Amino acid sequence: MSPRRLDLPRIGVASGVAAALALGFAVAFLRHARSTPDLGPTAATLDEASSLLLGAALGLALGGALGALIVRRGPRVGSGLLVGLLAYAFVLAPVFVSTDDVSLGEDLNPGGLALLVLLAVPLGALAALGAAVGDVFARFLRGGHDA
């Protein structure tokens, strides 16, 4: 994708919205997980981690859909995927690193970085799925014509 073919201002706005949605849903799901009774500390930790990841994934999927809906030029699905990846790389990954109880040295060692890359795969896939849904919705709104 050539930068001239992309609608960079709209991708930037959608990336900010996607990051806000991802953080908002992650916090909301985490608060819900903390308010439910658990069987023990391990169950509580796993519930909190999965709720945090699910909230972030939902926000990135919605952000990817928004990115696909609002771009005027370039591939909509590619733009939506780029929105999700930018939101993850510049907001979610740093927030995940800064809010965990592991030292920064451990987060930035090869294993910690591999985990961040590993998390990018499903989150990016959900951003791409959201972008594909946004593309279908945009085509429907435009009466089946590609603008």
C-alpha cells in the first residue's frame, strides 16, 4: 500500500478512536471480572486476563470497522487492519507493559517482546475481521457501488 493511496488523516482519527474503544472496553470488562465471585486466585487472574484481552479485541474490531467505513481512498480492509495495528502498537501494547506487575526489563526481554507480538496476531485478526465487516457495511451504504 502506497502512502499516497491511503487516507492517512482518517486512518489516524480512526486509530485514536480504536485505541480509546479498546482501552474503554478492556477497563469495563476488567471491572466486571473483578466484581464477579471466583473460586480462587488463579481463576480470578485468568478471568481478569481474558476479560482484558476480550475487551481490547472488541474495541480493535470496532475500530477496524470504523476505519473501513470512513476512509475515502485506498483499500478499506487494509486501512481497517492498519487502524487496529496502529492502535495496538502505539497505545495498547505500551499500556499493557506499563500496567502489569512485571519489571520493564522483563517486559522488554525477548520473551516479553515475543508475547506482545503473539498478542498482536489475534488482535490484528479481529481488527481485520472488523474491517471486513465495515467494508461490507460501507458497500451496502453506497448501494453496492465501490466509491
